Amino acid sequence: MSKQDFNLYSHFQRQFDEHGEKVLIRDVNDRAYRYIDIADRSGQIAAFLQSMGALPGDRVTVQVEKSVECLCLYLACLRGGFVFHPLNLAYTKSELVYFLGNAEPRITVCDPGMENPIREIVAESGPGNVLTLAADGKGTLADGADKMPTRFETLARKQDDLAALLYSSGTTGVPKGIMLTHANLLRNTEALIEAWGFSSKDHLLHALPIFHVHGLFVAIGCVLLGGASMRWLPAFDVAEVIRFLPECTVLMGVPTYYTRLLSQSTFDADVAGNVRLFISGSAPLLEETFAEFEQRTGHRILERYGMTETNMNTSNPLHGERKAGTVGPPLQGIEVRIVDDEGAAVERNSIGNIQVRGPNVFIGYWRMPDKTEEDFTADGFFNTGDKGLIDKDGYVSIVGRAKDMVITGGLNVYPKEIELFIDDLDGVTESAVIGVPHADFGEGVVAVVVPAAPDSVDEKSVIAACKTELANFKVPKRVVLVQALPRNTMSKVQKNVLRETYGDILT
């Protein structure tokens, strides 16, 4: 491997070569996959995608259930220089029209149940091939890969060559394609390996989805670059997690995972006895959850801070004080600063806008140069849109999110997207979408709606309409009907007032 080769898989390759016969993955049925098995299968898939016309830089859109075969598909895209474009399986056809039209994938891999709708979209948006992949690993992708040789020469990649394209949910109703390079993923994974002490002795319990940063780049990256192994669960099931946790050394999860574990009387210090590290991210961890978890298990959860555009930025220390309510200091090689609205640095313990600079930060938004320029400062810092502060010890705390993004069960929900949909419904004058506390998901989506007439809409009809067009995690759990939305002197909706008013509606 050339020192100038930034292909993430090329750096994983060292572990594949060293640990070829070692079991990398055991699934929920105890089926074992060695490092060599995953390497061979990813080579076959890469060769098949190449035979289908995929060229370096082409997008491969993937909307499938979590499976070992999908992991191999991701690695195949890295090896072939194709750009991996994962999508949440919950996205509906109307949502997919935008993603496929904007990304213009050479190949789209979908669940067999979505093949016909996907083919209709692809036929309208331009040339492209459609393949299928089911949760059991079967489909036309697997059939084609079966015929290919296992040997595949991984393509060298430059620092700014794209590895993945992930989309935001769209704060203005138009999702933004986030361009992540091989170097972004490599450098961030190296920093995490060092920060969290990952090694070949680790066994990760992988219960996260693999269509976003946490489960795909953070969890899988740490395992593969560290030569570790993992227990592979198709989704988070609290009983299955408690069943397999005693064999594992690391669990990565969203706060919902930890609240669900704590709700089980069978979850105790013995179950967690073999685990060296519990990591939480993707949403704020409540201090009471942190305290209760420590009391129950003796473990202090390590909270970190990241986002799609940057992967991980900060982390509480592996060795040292883990402060509840904070996300720790910046990772090695990453700079974090807090500035006011004019861009001037603020004093320690003062709230301001969080900006980040480092090799982890994405190179820009797909086909949105103006938006890219807007979100970066002249000296190269990215405006995260989050509000926070840095204390005297250098620990970062997140105190709010710009544009009122809701994080429910670790998934980002941008209110504007839902508001645009609801506002377009017959009988609706306007709406405001907020996130309020939810015992299981951390936050739940609530829509506050102003009807055009007293009986023009009701709660059930709005929720039903949302279910037909929006992914299930975006659908409001409650709809409140009001005569008018609260506004300030600048006529902006006061969502803080709405959150205070309806803060206990889901509890």
C-alpha cells in the first residue's frame, strides 16, 4: 500500500491480512464470518458492481435492511472507489425521488419489496441499474456477486476522493448531500482508535443501524481498523442486548439504548461485568441517565459529540474524568471554538456558536457551492449550527441546536421539512414542529397546527396524512390544534414558548 493511498479499505487491509482466520462477526444466530470471508465477499461485490458499469466516483445508493451482506457492499464500494450513499429504509417513495434525482447513482440497491417503486423513480430520473438485497443477504446483488472472483485489486484513492455521500433531512425542506472523503473517515477513525483504546482484544456489540455515521463509520471503523470483532444484531432488541452483552467489551448506542436497558430488572452489574466501555452519542444523554447507569452497573457512560458533516469532534476521556452533561474535550487533531454571532471568540463558560476545524470535517455539500461557502469561515472552521460552551477544563457542553432540530431515538428530524408538508394539507393555515421530552426516544415530534377553520382538520387526519408521505420517525406523535402560534416582535414563531407549553405532552 502506497503511503499516499487514502483508501479507507487499504488501511483496513492490514487487519484483514493479519487476522484472516479470526472471526470478525457473529450474527444473532451465531453464524460466524472470518476476516477472510468478509474480504473475499467484498471483493466479489466490488467486481460485480464494476461489471455493471460502476466507475470510480459513481454513487451507489443503498436502501436495505441491515445485514452482513450490506456491510460487504459498503466495503466493496470503498475498494472500487465508488461513493456509498446509504438511505434510511423508512424513507418513502416521495422522499426517495429527491435523493435519487440529486445523487444520480449509477447503481441503486434496494430491498426486494421496494424494487418496483425504485425502478419507476430511476426510469424518470435518468440512467441507472437497480439491484436487490434482502435482510437474509439474498437478491440480485448476491446472485451477481456469486459469479465473480474473490480477488479484487483495491483502488488507490487520493485525500479528497469521496468515500460516502450522506444527506441531511433538510432544514429548509431541501436535503443537503454531505460529501465525506476517504481521508475524513480514515483520520477520524484513527483518532477514535487512540481515544477509546480499541484493539484486537475488543468485541463490540453492534446493534446500531448502518445508514448513518454512528453505526457505519464509527462502530465499524473502530472494529476494522483495530482488528477487533463484533456481535452483529439486526436492530436494538433489549433482550438480545442483555443476552449478548456479557461476551462483549464495548457497546455503542444512543441514549434510548441506555434508558431501555435501565428499564429491565435483569440488567445489572453482572451483565455489564465484561464491558470495558459504554459509549453514547447521536443525541444528548440526560444527566439522570448517566447517574442511574453508574449506580446500577458501576460504569460511567462515555459521551461524545459528532455530526454527519464531521464524524466525531469531541469525547470524554477513556482515562480521566467523564463529566455528566458534557461531551468532553476535542479529539486529537481537531479544533473546537465557541464564537458569538459576529464570529468573535467568547470567554470560557460562555454560550456561543460551535465551530469545528480538522481532517474529519467534510469537504462540502453536494452540488451546493454557495451553501458550502456559507457554512465555512474564511479560516476554515465549519459552523456546526449547535450552541455550546467550553468549561475551564476544556470540556465541551452542547446547550442547544440551531434551527430547532429534533433528535428522536438518535435520528435527526428537521422541523421545517414536516412543517412544509403539514402546511400544504387542506384545512391547515400554518404549523410549527417541536421536539419535547420522551421517556424512550429522548425527544418526540409534536406538531402545533393552526386550522383554517374550526373543524377543517383534526389530530388523527394530520397524523394519517404524515404517515403516507414521511418516514415513521418523522411522523408527529401528537398534533395540537391552536388558534394562533406565539410570535415575537419580529413575527418569528417562538418555539421556546411552544416547548414550555407542551413539554409534558408525551410524558
